[in-house]
Amino acid sequence: MAPDTRLLRELSEADGVPAFEHEVRTILRAHMEPLGTIEHDRLGSIIVKKRGSADRPSVMLAAHMDEVGLIVRSITDKGFLRFQPLGGWWDPVIVAQPVVVKTRAGGVPGVIGSKPPHILTEEERKKFPEKKEMFIDVGASSSEDAKAMGIMPGDPIVVKGSFVSMAGGNLLMGKAWDDRVGCAAMVEAIRALKDVDHPNTVYAAGTVQEEVGLRGARTSAWVIKPDVCLALEVAIAADTPGLRDFEAGASVSCGPVIFTSDGSMIPNPRLRDLVVRAAEEDRIPYQFDSMAGGGTDAGQIHMSFTGVPSLVLGIPTRYIHSPNSIFSLQDYQHMVDLIVSVVRRLDEGAVASLVP
């Protein structure tokens, strides 16, 4: 049976740039409250506690609620907005994209503008416009006009995308799959564990401000004090034209990715082996990949307290950190299956064996 896409759509269409994740948190609360006890950290991360047959070990599932976005830096005399990025944007991805400025009075639509190509010099045409040269046009004629719309410095800005089912329903395109697809997989895994015996207590954390420094990962780990952690993420899909095998190794519809390293963490090798064994015993397809740069919530969590054995699982996704990215529902379901399979194996002895 194909996964229900309603939760995925709800999460993708919600807006939640770093430090403004309240829409996503509200959705996760509605879906997680029936599954366990809700807790929070003081930055805004939301945590559901699902007890199994034992209080310990404590197993942390982490998926970040925030998406890359922008924030209003200033308003020009003519009513255009200058902005600051929140998270990593590649400059060519955002020019001419529709946005919504999330003010206290509601959303204000706009578009990211830049110098028109028709008047560029030959030398300028060879370069991509940089974010510092861009602006947002909300239709205001002056700074007073923009302020009358409710816009002020510090307001978050969401770059909008469209939720679309593709390839006969196996692929989904939408915004913010990094990391709303991880959030959805986390919820579905907790649902699947509701009537399943697991020898531990699971904490599912929707974390804040991952895209600007893995901040909610650190504070939510203090709430949970985990014995082991799985961070649920996206992985860079390398099955598009122009990518060579050595640049990235994951392909869409070939199974979830087990990360062997990234810019913030080398995973616990014994936990990696346990996950591989679980996948093979339960016949769940998987792939390996690594990232030379970037990081995940596990980068902070694995250094918490005296150390937390941690691993990152990712769903191969095309065009991350853009208004529209694509992943496979087949990989999504296998991700949920793998999480459940691993959690069922994490008893006290298994977790104790992870420590060198």
C-alpha cells in the first residue's frame, strides 16, 4: 500500500524558516499528541516520548522542522526589501522566485528581483547575480507603504514552492523536504511502534534552527539525555545529469541512505553495522553516502554529555535547498520501515555494545 501523502503535503506547505517554526510545530503536535507524552525545549523544539517495555535505553529520533529561508534586513526608500539568508541558498536558485513575507498582520506576497538581463553588460551576463544585489518587490511605492503593509525588519520570508505528485504517484515535488520528509517519517515510525514491542523508550524530536547551526539539536538533547540517536534527514540524490559518481552516490527509489560521514560527524561504526544488519535481515534496500561539507542535528547530539552513539539516515532527494525538490515515496516507506526495524533491536545490551 502506498504511503498516505496527506501528512507530507501538510508539512511541505507549512512555513517555518529558522526561529519561526510554529506552523510546523502545531502540525507535529496534532499528529504526535495521541502517540505519547509531549515535551519541549526552550528554543521551540517539540518532543514526543513513546515508552516501550523499558525506560532505558533512551532512543532519540531527530528531524528538523525548519527550512532554508530569508529574513527582512531593511526597507529602501522606494519600498523594496533587502534581505538576509537563513541557511544555505545558492544564488541562482532564488532569483525571480515568488515569496511570502510573514508579518504580524499576515502574509505579504512578493518576488525576488534583480537587475534585468536586457541591460546587463557582456561581462555581467557571464556572472550569476549575487544575493547582495537582489531585493524583494512587494508592490510598495515607498518605505511608508511597505510599513503600512505590516512589514518590518526581522520578519521571516518564505520562498514558495508547489506540492505536486509525479511519476504515477511515486515521486513528490514540493518545498522544504529538507527536512519535512524527515519529520513525516519520524511521525510514521512512532505510529508504527504504537502496537509493536520495543525494548526501550523512544523520543521523537522535531528540532528548531538546524539550518543556521544545529541549535535545537543541542537543546533538545538536554531534555532527552539520549543513549543513542538516529537523525532523520534528506540525502543528495546523484541521479541527475552532470553529477559524477564520486560527487554523490545516492539515487532516488533505491532505498534510504546510511551516511558514512559528513561535515559535522563520523557516525558510530557499531551503530552503522547494526543498522546494516537490520536492513539486510528485514530485506530493506539501503545505500551508503557521505558529504564532505554540511552537517546534521547528529553533529551536535553525538557530542552531548559524555557522547551519544549516533547515525544519520537520509531519503535521497533532488534539488535540496531550492523552492522545489523531489523524493520517492518508495524510499520514504523504506525509511520508516528501517527506523522501526532498528528501534526494535536497540535493547540495553545492544546499546551498551555501541560504546568502544
